[in-house]
Amino acid sequence: MTITFDAPSKDKAELETGPAFTPRFDEHGLVTAVVTDAKDGELLMVAHMNAESLALTIETGIAHYWSRSRKALWKKGETSGNLQTVVELRTDCDQDAVWLKVSVAGHDATCHTGRRSCFYRTVSNGSDGAVLTMAGGEPQFDPSAVYSKN
């Protein structure tokens, strides 16, 4: 069975409280996907999904995304082994973003840098402007050993 999505309702109340999941894809055909760890709630990553990746995620229970840089479907963890199994999928009030609560296999790492989360630096105001500071998040695996340079 292949999931397809109907056009979002023009009725605001129906969109916000009705039972139909009708994601509001942007002009590029994408919705924002916020991804957190199902166990502890840590923010792991923010990505984008098109209709195909969202449907595959719902159908398989494994997170799929749309890579804007590669312009390709992306099954998260397919190369690294750090597959994201979806524990819960939510949408926001106007259905233009989704929230995936996931369990990560393998090294329990989500970032392509080998870290658990893509959000491993803080931003602060330094004397010369905004600066980044490491906020933990040591690599869980060596990315050069996992990803090829194709």
C-alpha cells in the first residue's frame, strides 16, 4: 500500500483539529522534520521531507528524508547503520512541520560528524561577533571509516 496525501483543507478548524493528515508542503514540496530521541528527548537533527519520504517513513517505520543538497531520497542510517526507527510521528497545528521521536540503532549517533546530535555547539556573543563553542557531543564513530567520498 502506498500512502498519498490529499491537499490540505482550506477550513482552518478542519486542518487544526480534524482527523485527516494533509501535510502542507512548501513551494519546494517539503515539510520541516524535527527529530528527537524517543528515550530522553534530545534534539538530534532537523531535516526535510517530501511526500515520498514522508510516505515511506509512515509505511516502513524507518525515517526517510529528502536531501536538499543531493536532491535525493535519503534513508537515514542506511550507510552508517544508525537507522532511525520512528516511535512516534506528530504534526504541528497547521501541518507544515512534523516531529519524529526516534530510536537510533548502531552507534546511537545521528550526525554525519559521528556525533549523537547535529546540535553539538552553542552560539554566543564574542568580542568579534558570534562565536561557536563545543557543548559536548564527542564523536561516537569515525565518519571517514563509514562514509565514502563519492
